[in-house]
Amino acid sequence: MIDPRRLDALFRPRSVAMVGAADKSMFSQLAYRNLVEFGFADRTYLVNRRGAETHGRPTVTSCAGIGEPVDVAFLMVPKAATLDALSDAAAAGIRNAVVLSAGYAEAGPGGRLAEAELVAHAESLGVVLLGPNHLGFANFAAGVPVTSVPGLPREAGPVALLSQSGASSSAMLDFATMTGVGLSYLVTLGNEAMITAGHVLDYLVDDPGTRAVAVFMETVRDPEVFRRAARRAAAAGKAVVVLKAGSSALAARTAAAHTGALVGDDRVIDAVFRDLGVIRVDSIEDMLLTAGAAAQLGRLARPGVGVVSISGGACDILADRAQDLGMALPGLAAETEAALTEAMPDYGTVQNPLDVTGAAIIDPGLFTRAIAAMSADRSVGVVAVVNSLPWASDGRPYPGQLLVDAIGAGIAAAPGPVVYVNQVLQPVTAYTREVMAKGGVPYVLPGLRQAVVALRNVAWWSDATRHAGGAPAAGPVPVVAAARRRGAWSEAEARELLAEAGLPVVPGGLVTSADGAAKLAAELGAPVALKIVSPDIAHKSDIGGVRLGVTGDESVRRAYAEVVAAAEAVPGARVDGVLVSPMRAGGVELLVGVVRDPRWGPMLAVAAGGIFVEVLGDSVLAPLPVSPVRARAMLRGLRAAALLDGVRGGRPADLDAVADVVSRIGDLALALGAELESLEVNPLWVDGSTVEALDAMVTWRDNG
């Protein structure tokens, strides 16, 4: 079992064996140089099968020749020699291997077989394996680099960086160093044949030096391990920021239901990450700067950002980007305005963002007072202070040091978190850090747009992980016996399933004759809809199997005959009868559906419903279970949410009632178990406090 305790011996080794060390290998040269520069040379052993002197040191021909306990073997041998090298390491008592070589799962079917053989061999030896096809790892807090990545920083920071790509990790490391994002770990994951990103994340949750984790991945290789680790990270207040590449086109989970067209791989990942409180970004820069900000600021008490700036132009840019990117710039409370008015010159304008004007150059203490007042506002969770910082020295004292000092004093005096924002994306050099340290400024976010993205992300994460879930839905859900959960189901059977689960279904009944249809329509006393009932016809309107707004006995009889004839024209279709139900006018139509993702399990979709589901594509997804609180948030996340508030004389929807029904549909899908392929209510009709399922579809996984 790979758990945090087991990984501790890998990531905090007391000694390392470089297996396959060679002067001609660039990987070997870089790895050895890193170990020497970190003062690890006396705990590094070189293994060369010919016993040739390497890197100016003697070598041994096998791990058994080391004669000392070793925690990690860094295997730099060719793929063909890896299994033997692994056996040799295990025979010497080494229980952790870092496998550099490529040509495994990334190389196609043959490589996948070789990787499976490698994992099976490691398991048989009791060895935990990181990789293959990667560049190793570095633990900066412990000063242990087991990696061929060059240019490692010597000082540790609060952000762990995990990357499935070894080559990209070097560029990420350079950007983190350039922008002052300190790293606690760099772990390149490669193919994740045994140790996945989820395992490493789980380990880092317990690492005291790591306060945020940045992850670059192309896929989540072990969803359940990652899900558990992400939930632990959220509970521990450690932000997880993921740059996931490889967005795919939407892929239907089932051809029968509209829901399948709304659910695709990338949208599922979005929904799962949102549910877990994982911040998803789309660039390396946003990933590292967001992680750095989250590590520095921690969980914010409120999402609002207060801005104090030396530049009115910067205020305008921040306001524009905040609107574009969704960062909250709240209005200020009366007491905040009063405090700022007292601090500001007469010609200044008190607002958020706040331009302290050039008066701050004459009186730098204006910065200090403005920061403290803005931070005390009850709507502000973090204050962003915009000013410049130098990155190169001209040999003279920095002329803006007084302003930096005043901002540092404001950071110290503020009752809430404050972050310094540089106006442009520029390097954080040794000279920059010297100026910051002198002024008491612990951290800087470089770039106005970058700061908006990072602070918006941290604010979202703070709310998402603080209020995750909500109250569970009430009561168990009665379901049909497992023996009935197979084959194709008609709409009549689906309606019965919903009703038995306590869900509201429009009145109506199944008839098998034109006279029966006319009689039931008369009893309903309103214009009716007639729909063919057949387990073999999913989209009834496509074959002419639906008639709407029918009134009068003869019209009902004629409509009955028409829909039956349309169904009988479909080869092989069974006809169970015709469903007659009253028409519903006005209101809002929604789709609520569940399909089973092969990796993440059942996913619930809420969408603008009716016949335009696939055209509009207005949907929100979430993994099950979904609480009523979460369901309400999903409804609010629709672009069509304004329709639920009542437009053009329509009655506002009772969102709590709708959310309860949506949550209950999700609970029903969960209760039906693994046999369920999809469950869809379309439309779910909402008119004020009235919520009814007008149509439903159920498909089972044994449909073929």
C-alpha cells in the first residue's frame, strides 16, 4: 500500500545510489552535480557495471557492493537493463526506486506491456517505484535533490510543484524562481506507473513546509486516490492548483439521452475539480502565481478584494480585469469611507480601487493608513497594494524605499491579509528581495492581470472549501428490485420509478385504445399531450410519436391513431400504448440528468431543458451525491438562471423546491447502483412552487 508513511522514506532519503552513473550521461552529470551542490556527496553512491571511475569518484559494480544502507536507487540505466537493476537494488535492501528511462506506456502497446511488467516486478520485490519516464524529484526543505533537472533553488518555500512532464518542469521551476514563488518540493511524475499525483498530494497534505500544491497533469491516473487526497488538502486548508492539459471534445456517455451530449471528459474534470475545491487554471504562470498567493494568504474570510494603489491608471486596469475575470471589488462600508476620507487629501476620491494619489510620495504614511482602513472593511477579504519594486540596482539606495517601508508598515498593522502587487510581470531578484526585506514586505505578486487571476482563484477556493457540500438530502430513496434494472424501459416505467421515489410527476396515464385516450383526456379536463410509449423509441418527437395541445374527443382519438401509426412504422419497435397527460403552459423547462462517467462515476447535469438542450448547451455538472445546497448553486450557475427569477410576468421559481427535486433525482440515481447507465428528466417543469417531471427516460448498462 502506498501511503504517506511509506513515501516518507522515498522523499526524505538519508542516502542515494546512482545506478548507471556515467561521465557520458548528461542525466548522470546533472544529478550528481545537484547532489554535490546540496551537500549530499558523502551520502551518494555511484554504481557502474564496469566499475569505471565516474565523476571523479570510484564506483561499485552493483548495489550489493555499497555495503551501507541506502534509501533510494536512482535508476539511470537503459530500459532493457531496468528489471535487472531493480532486482540488484532490492537484493541490497533498497526499497525505493526512481526510474529515469523512457519507452514504456507512452510508447504504445508494447511499452504498456513493459510498464506492467516493471510494476509487477517492483511489487514482487517490495519496491515502491516513482516514474518511469521522468527526471526525479527534489525535496528542498530537507536539501535532497534526486533529479536531473538543472538550476535548482537552494532555499525552500511553501509551494510543492508536481509535474507529469519532466521537460516542462524545468521551465516551471525557472518561472517560480523568477517570480519569487518558493518551492518545498519538485516532483516529476512521468508515467505514474505506481506512484500517482494523488499519492504525492496525499503525502504533501501532512508536510508542514507545504502550504499549497501546484500540479501539471495530462490525466488523473487514479481518480479515487486523487479525490481522497484533494478532500484531505481542502480540510487542511492547503490549496491545490491544477493545470490540466489535453481537453477533449465532448463525448456522449449514452446515445439515448440528451444528457450524454452535455457531458464530456473535460467538462467532467471541471465539475469534479469544482466539487473538490481544486483550482483549475490554463497556464503555467497562473498555476504558480495562484499557488504562491494561496500559500502566502491562506483561506480568506471573505471573497472581496480591496485595492490601494499609487497609480490611478493601475486602478482602472484592475477594475477592468476584475470585471472581465470575476474578481470581486466590493463597495466600501460607511465607516471605511469615513476613515479613508480622513486619511486622503481633499482632491482624492474615496472608492475601491483607491488611488492614494501623489500625496503618498510626500506622506508615505498615507499608504499605511489606507491599507489599515481598507483591510478593516467588513466586505474585504484581502487588500492588494499596487506599487513598483526594483529588480536591478544602480549602486545607489532605492529611491522608492520609503514607500515600500510604508506599505510594509501597513501590512503589519492591517487586521487582515495584504499582498503587494507589482504593476508588471518582472523578475523578483536578490535585489528585489533585499528591498522587500528592508521594508517588511514578505511577498509580491507580479503583474496586474496575474494578480487579478490569482486573487480571484484564492477567493473562490476559500469559499468552495469552506462551504463544501451542505445539508444532505432528506431520507432514503425507495428503488425497484435489482432484477428489474435491465433492458430498455419505456417512459411509463420511468414515470413509475420517479413516483415511487417520491418525485413529482405530471398526472396522466397509459391507455391502449383511442376510446381510452378520449375518456382519460375528458377526465383530465384540459388540453392534453399524447406520446407513444415504447421502450424502443427514445426520441418520440423525431418519429412523429407526439401530439401536443389536443382537445375534444375526436381530436384525441385521431391523435392516438396517428402516434400509434408512427410507432408501428419503426421496424422492430414494441408499442405498449399511449401516455395521455395534461398540457403545461408557461413556466420554465429544465433538464436534470445523470450519466455514469467511466472514471469518476455518476455525474449529474442541470440544463436549460426542452427541445433546445443540445442547441443551447447551457448546463452545469457535478459528481454525485449533490446536496440541495449544491443543487441550488448549480441552478444559479446556468446562463438561463434569470428565467427562474421570473421574466415578462412569469412567476419566480421556488429555488429551494427545485433544488430539493434535483438533489432527489441524484439520490435516486445513486440508489439504483452500477446497473444504471442514465436517468433523465426532460423537461422538469417549474412554475412558481410547482415542480413536475413531464417526461423521463431510464437506460441500463446491459442495453448493449
